Amino acid sequence: MTELHSKLFSAADHMRGKMSASVYKNYLLGLIFYKYLSDKLLEKVVEVADESQETYDTQEKQTQLYRNLLADKEVEKDLVDTLIDTLGYEIKPVHLFNVLTDQAKQNLFQLNDLNKAFIDLATKYDQFNGLFDDVDLTSKNLGIDAQQRNITITEVLKKLNDVNVLGHNGDVIGDAYEYLISQFASEAGQKAGEFYTPHEVSDMMARIATIGQENKKLFSVFDPTMGSGSLMLNIRNYLDHPNSVKYHGQELNTTTYNLARMNLILHGIDKEDVRLRNGDTLNKDWPTDEPYTFDSVLMNPPYSANWSSDATFMDDSRFNRYGKLAPKSKADFAFLLHGFYHLKDSGTMAIVLPHGVLFRGAAEGVIRQKMLEDGSIYAVIGMPPNLFFGTSIPTTVIILKKNRTTRDVLFIDASRDFIKGKNQNNLSKEHIDKIVETYKRRENVEKYAHVATFDEIKENEFNLNIPRYVNTFEEEHPVDMAAVGQEIQEIQKEKEKLESSLYDMISSLQYDEENSEWIKGVLEVFNRGK
């Protein structure tokens, strides 16, 4: 853990005993985000004023410069307009994070001032609308009365103020934010899967989804169940033009949707490159206007979720080619078909699902058969158990493509390659490299990978259960019975030798009348054994 990580995470100490991780993450992540906006504005003020960052090397000096510039009526409007044009927002000096923290240090801080700062941003600028709704400063989770709530936030402000969120190269604060999200996911238990895909899995999926598309000058990615947005963000790490990515995502949970919005901003993604929606992915198709197909689709939807499966969906262009709808109690194929519908003909889709989608029958069997007949399923990767937060079940990553000329399927059984953890298993870089290189070569690897022909899959009645195609059975080594017999004889001889030595030792003992019966009994036992 880096110093930045530890400082950020320690700021949660004052909330851990008061509420669950799934709740207090909203406060800490929201406050870090607000500090980032505030500190970035001060940095921009120095730049706009054409002053030296070395001269204005403290936030106290930067804040005073800001106040002085705003006090000059001839400068004020131009300064505010420039801040809005370049940053997309402005914050009044009285609402700056460092100003509120100074008040906290003097025991003058009032929660209402912070709340006004949030309202000011959310009402003035569309990109912040609703973003701070989950930082509920009136919640009794923070304390039983206003004074206790004030104390809780005061302590968090003071801890966060010591963190330099801008003094790092590249994406450090964005990556630190991702780290915090992963830590909260680890603590949040069953609710964790709603907002985070483990970094190693996300990394593997992004690498696979970009193969053959690395040099595209414009690249679009879509995640219809985006959680915190980590899957989409990883895409740019494997592209030649990472600053030319367009991000499209949808999320049903409003809190998680706001988390993704913050995450993309903290990673320096321009708002012009982002199109996110808070909505139900399955209930109503989105996006329906251009662009509605993407170079890559990445998904980690809720496993075996309920959905309406209403008969009217048979008229929906996402589902109407496959003869059946996903069952009401298992929306897995509904999510898969939605994502696949929005994939470009030249694109690649990667989706995480439970193994049941590979072999379950009825409606799912019909959909799976149609996809295999179309050649849509490109690869099936079996992942180790206990990789994901909130569930210990093993999962599969399915890779899909359109307009293929063959219908074979690559099966990779990576279920045994992992680092065993106390609460959760992990993948190493070597494990991920092995999967990706095997995927690229698309060749048979004994006990690890198999390229199954369509006829082979058809013979298996379109069942994609990985053990049908990748035999990982390890034969036991033949037992040398002669060696085992010899070993038993040697053990028996050693036993007899020890018993004889013990008998001689007991026989030579000096004992009184009181213990004579006990000693005689022991010697009789030895004699019977002989």
C-alpha cells in the first residue's frame, strides 16, 4: 500500500464503527472527490493568473490569491468564465475544501456550509447534478445529533486535508480512488459485486477486448452494467491512442452510477468523451441513437438476477432472433444479448457470468444453440473460484464476436491458476499473461485449452461445460507395492525393537509394594503382545 493509499483509507477510521462499508464509502469517496475539485480549482487559479506555482506553494497563499482576484471587479468575471470554460465549474472561496478544513481545526466548522457547497455545484453544473446525494450530512449514521455529526465530518476533513491529491504524475489519484473502491468492496461483503470488478479480471478482459483494435484512432467502449466504471477505464491501458476513447455506460443503482461519474472525472476523462445513464438496462434499450454499437462491450452483470421476461420482449430487436427469452429468475442471457446487440461487427465483447449459462437447458439452451450456430461465441474461459467480492462461485468469461467465418470455440480452463488468499483468491500477472497468450494463439494446450469444432459442440448437444472439452484429470502415479511391503516390514522391526527396549526398562525399575500390581499388569500386557 502506498502512502497515498494508506492516508486516504485511514480517513475512514472515524466512520467504520458507525456504519457499514457499503454506506461509509459514499461519504469518504464523495469528500475525496470534492477535495479534488477544490484543489484543482486553486491550481488553475494560479495558472490563469499567470503566477508561479513555486510562489504560491501553499493552499493558504492560493486561496488568498483567489480572493484578491475576485475582489477586483474587472478581473472577477473573466476569471470565473475562464474557470468554467476550462474546468467546467467554479467554487466560491468560502466553500473551498481547505477553507472548510481550517474552520474544522478551529472548531468553527458547520455541516451546513459543506452542504451548501454540494448544492451549489449540483444546481449550477449539469455534470454534478445528483452527484453528492449520497453524502447525506443529516444522517444519524454520522451521529445521533447535529453536534456528533459535525464532529465526525470534522475529523474526516482534517485527515483528508493532509493528502496531496494533485501532487502526483498521471492517474495516481484516479488509481488511488480505484484502490479505495476495491477496499470498500472487500469490506462490503454481499453488496460489493454491485460496484466493483476485481482489477485483475478487469485487466484481462480489457486486454482481450482490444486485441486487433489497438491502433484505432477513435475507440468506443460500452458497459451496460458499469458499476464504478473500472472495466471501461481499463480499456485505454491497451490502446495506442488512449486519449481518444469514448465511454458509454449504464447503471441501475443511483449511488453506484454516481460513483462511476466521480471515478471517470478523477481519471481525467473529459466530459465530452463520456455518456452515462442511470437506468434499467434490460427494461428499455439504450442507447437507441448514434452511436449505438461499440468497438468493445465489457460487462460484469449481477449473476442470475430476476427480470420481467415479459412476452413483449420477443418483439425487441435485442432478443427476437433467438427464439426464447431468458427465464425470469435468470437474466444472464438477457444481459449477454443486450451487450452483444450493441457490439460493432468488427468489435469484441467480454462478459463475466456464472457457469450455469454454459450448460443449462430449456430457454437458455435454445439461445445458446442459436448463438453457436451463428458463430457468435468465440471463447469460453473458466475462472478460479472466490475471485469476486460477495460470491465464492467460480465464473466464466465469455468472449463474443460477430460475422465470423468459422464456428469453432476456444475453451480455456484457468480455474486452477490462482493465488490462494485468506478471504479471496487473486490472479497474478503471470496467470493473466498465460490466459491472454493462450487466447491469442488459439491452439490446443494439454489440460488447459482446446479449440472445439462446431461438429464437436453439436455432438455435445451444444453443452459448453468446460470439462467436456478440456480434460484436466491427473492420473495417479502407480503404487510400488513391493516397496510399500518392504517399508511396512521395516516399520514392524522398528516397533518390535522399541517395545523390547521399553520392556527391559520397565523390568529394571525399582518399585515399592504399592505400585507392584500396576507394574506387573504392564509387563503382562507386553508379554501377551509378544
